[in-house]
Amino acid sequence: MKDLREALRALESWGELRRVKAQVDPHLEVAEVARRVMYARGPALLFENVKGFPGWRMATNMFRSVETIRKLLGVERLEEIGERLTKPLSSPPPMGLGEKVQTLYEVLKIGSYTPKKVGRGAFEENVIEANGFDRTPIPKTWPLDAGRYITYGLTVTRDPDKGISNMGLYRVQVIDGNRAAMHWQVHKRGHLAWWKVKERGAKKIKAAIVVGSDPGTMLTGAMPVPYPLDKLLFASVVRGSALEVVELDGLLVPANAEVVYVGEVDTEVLVDEGPFGDHTGYYTPPAKFPQFRLERVYYRSDPIYYFTVVGKPLLEDAWIGKAIERAFLPFMKMFMPEVVDVNMPPEGLFTGGIAIVSIKKRYPGHAKKVMMGLWGLGLFSLVKVIVIVDHDVNPHDIGQVFYAISTTVDPQRDVLVVPYAVTDELDHAAMPGGYGSKLGIDATRKMKVENYGQEWPQEVEPDPETVELVNRRWREYGI
Ligand SMILES: Cc1cc2nc3c(=O)[nH]c(=O)nc-3n(C[C@H](O)[C@H](O)[C@H](O)COP(=O)(O)O)c2cc1C
């Protein structure tokens, strides 16, 4: 998809977008409508009459289901996204001419994902020189929020060592017309770039906050792409085609953006951020985050301002998380080939929540090896609870998972608590500052050596001859 506008047109053609002509207030009202529609599994919304902002429209709930995200990205299966990178890297070397041509094609395709620099972005049509945060329709989403929040802003920074681009979806709290608080958490790439320049004694880092782009680029902002993979390159992989970018104050930003806030993040000035009604369904209390100073705002003519609302699941972030789970499964399998499937139930919260992982077990302690590996793998390190089940248990069927836990777990042997570990900063049940503990449950069948020297019992199975007989004689009764 070319941009946000094309995505909204596609949603409309699928009957998945509702235009709202009634006037809506960005102060709480727009968020309440967005939430109610999302809880009712309703359509994406395009508000065409925004109170106080003539000429601006607001859009939300584009990522309304995994199926909608799949269609927006134009793939048969979301796993294809990860496979675009993992497949060429994890196949046997080509031998015959046909195989060589195919491999060459796949390798060249990776090359075609390089972002393409263009001279000018559509967003450069208009510019606001002062008080830009007051002149764009930034919503307040919950009554006790500390202020208005850019809730779907892709913050672009440049890594000072490698020059690669970061682009993370972090909320940004408006303080006044020209200042905001940048809520990049300590484990995220924006924070890493900021920390590096701070270490070198620099007082600021350039940053651009992008609102509204094509669905692939917007989703990439929320993806845990490991450093130092370039996030704009990754956006092109997700889109399936090179992302066009423009250079702006030394940063590369998507040319198809609706709105771009350009400024600097201070390394020494920290401000209170929050409270904010968060993904958890609770208000995250105030904490110190760096100040963002706005220099200019660019926007397309007839601009569409994209926002999202978080709160108790299931809201838009739940489906974004699910889509990422699917798209990243191939990477997980590349680093841990024993992994068969994963389910991060959206009610268990996407980051910092619960993951159920099925594995093809081969040796004693295998489940714990996978847990420890995952807790060391990028942002999977934030997951609080990992449950490992055998390959024949469907992790998406919670009934099967409970059955596995009930029949395989001896808590003193199979439950692992890791104290004083990394955890999601949003976890109010843990210690402050993203420092908490982990729970791992090994719900795999145990090998003799794991099972106190006892053979694992045989599972019940019917007698094959009786099965045949019942198939024949009881069919007429629907059995
Ligand atoms: C709706 C939404 C809001 C988010 N808000 C934040 C945020 O305020 N701060 C943060 O650090 N991560 C936030 N995240 C998670 C990050 O987007 C995610 O961890 C992503 O991997 C960050 O990019 P990075 O890994 O390149 O830093 C949010 C995710 C979603 C879906």
C-alpha cells in the first residue's frame, strides 16, 4: 500500500471503514468512540469533522483484526513477512541451475527492500513553525491522563555509531505547544541511540515523530526488530517493496507520512511523563522521561491524523501484537529450531505478558533451555510468564494448554522463578524501573531422567480393532 490514504480506501472497499460526519472532540470524546467501536469489533473509523481543527480528519482502528492486517499487508499468511528474510538464509546451498536462479532471485529480492531516497515528501506541502502541538488534533484519551498524547507516532532517530535508522512507536505526551515528553522505554532502540549520544556528552539527539504512513511502515514501528537491523529497511520488508524516504534535518523519514513533527530530544532535561491510561488497563504513574523540543511540523494538505487508544484488552494494540507474533515466528524458529508455534494471548498483554510456546522436545531440560533462550532474545526478554508445551499441544487452544499443565507439571521441579530480572516498565506489579521476576512453567512430558527415574506413563488410546468396529457399526448414530 502506498500510504495511509490508500489503506483507508482499501478498508472502505472491503466494508471495514466507517466515515463519521458528526463533529467529534479530540478531548476524550474521539477516544471513547474509538474504544466502544473496537470493543464491539466494529470497523476502522475516519472522523471527517474534528472540533477545533477545520480541514483535519482523524483515523483509527485500521488494525482491527489479524485478518484485516493480513489483507492490508497483502500476504496469504503473516509468517511470510519473517520468511522473506529467514528463508533465503536457512535453505541448503543451491546445486542445480534452477535452484541457483531461484536463490539468486530471493537474494536479489532482499536487495530490492533497500529504502529509496526521493527528493520531496508529500508532507512537505505545509509547515507550522511554532506551537505545532497546539495546531494539530492530538487527542486526550483517558480522563486522568497527564495531557494530550500522540499515541501512534513513529519516532525516527539515527544511531550515532552506525548511522542506521530507528523508528519506534512510542507515545509522546504534549507539555505545551512546543514541548513534549518522549516515552521511549529503557529497552527500546530510541532510548539506546539517546543513551549513546548522552554518554558522549552531547546535549541532544535529533528526532522526528511521524504520524500516518502505509500500514507496513506503521506496524514496523511496533516491531521488536533487533538492533542493528535498519528499521526503515525492515519496513520495506514488511511492505514487500522499497519504502520511499526523504532526508529531513539529517534523518530519513517515510515520504508518505501525513504529519511529521521535527525536533530534538534533550539528554539532560528529563520531565514528568504520565499518568497515562495504558495497555494494562491501569494508569501508569508519572516517571521521568526526556524532553522533546519541537522545531517544525510538516503536514500533507487535507491531512489525516492517525491515533490509537490503549486500555483494557482487546483494543487495537492487541491485534497489532498478534500480527507481530505471527510475523516474527520465523525469526524465533531460526534462532531456536525446536520451536513449533507460539501464542501470546492478547489478554495476557503483548509485551511483558504471557507466552505459550510449543517445542519438539529432544533432551532433558530442553524446555528450560528454550525459556532461558527466549528471555535472552531481544524484546522477548520483557515477557513475564513463559509456558512450554510439547509439539502436539496447540498453544492457541487454552484448554489443551491447561490439560498439559495439569498432567505434566510437578511445581517443585517444573516451575522456574527467576528473581531480579528484566521486565516491562509498565508492569506495576513488579519493582519499579523495569526490574522484576520471571515465571517459567515446563509443561512438557518428562523423560525418565527428569521424572525421578520413573517412566512417563502410557497415554490412553483405544484398541484399533474396536475403533474399526465402531466406525462401521455406529456411523448411522452419528458416532
Ligand atoms: C499502541 C502502542 C503503543 C506503544 N507505546 C510505547 C511507548 O510509549 N514506549 C515504548 O517504549 N514502547 C511502546 N510500544 C512498544 C514499542 O512500539 C515496541 O516495543 C517496539 O519494538 C519499539 O521499537 P524499537 O524496538 O525499535 O525500539 C507501544 C506499542 C504499541 C502497539
